[in-house]
Amino acid sequence: MALQNDSELRKSVGSKVFRYVVPVAFEEDWPFIRVASINNIDTQYADDKATDSTITIQVDVWDKDPDPLLPHVDRVMKSMNFKRVSAYPEFNDKKNEVRMIMRYETLTKL
């Protein structure tokens, strides 16, 4: 996974980049990142056959202040031809943490 292998992100999150589920043992070990596939749909057709697919990936960054990590996540995702289509924070006042929720899309030839 590209986010796991990025040297700048590793300085902050180490190996705490998870797919789909954050293990309970890490839920309060900030910062960490979760990556999940949200959608993969055929969007372009020729002769009644799909030629392209739009893939949507969600990247969640948890930390007390995730802002310093966001440019690194953005850089890695854009290097794989994804574009950010949304980004919004979710604050958990019980844990005093911010979850930055970012969605990225790319168009892939089939």
C-alpha cells in the first residue's frame, strides 16, 4: 500500500496504516490512517461494454491535529492519479480527537 510505504508518513504514523478496520489496540494510538474502498463502478461504455471504471477510496486520518499529515496523504494519492473529491473533519469530544475524512477518485481503463 502506497500510504504505508511513504517515508514522510512513516515518520508520523509508523506502520499504523490499516485497510478497512482499525484494530482495537490502536484506536487511541494516534496518529493512524485507515483506507477503505468505497466504490468501483463502470462509468464509460463503448459498444455496450464497459471501458472505464471510477474508483472511490476513502482515507481517514485520526489525530489530535491531523492537519500536518494531510499534504503527505494528498501527495501520495495524487501520485497514483487520484483526485480529492471531498474532505471534512469529524471531532470526537469524548476522545478529544479529529478524524479527517477524505475521499479520492480515479478513472481506470478496463
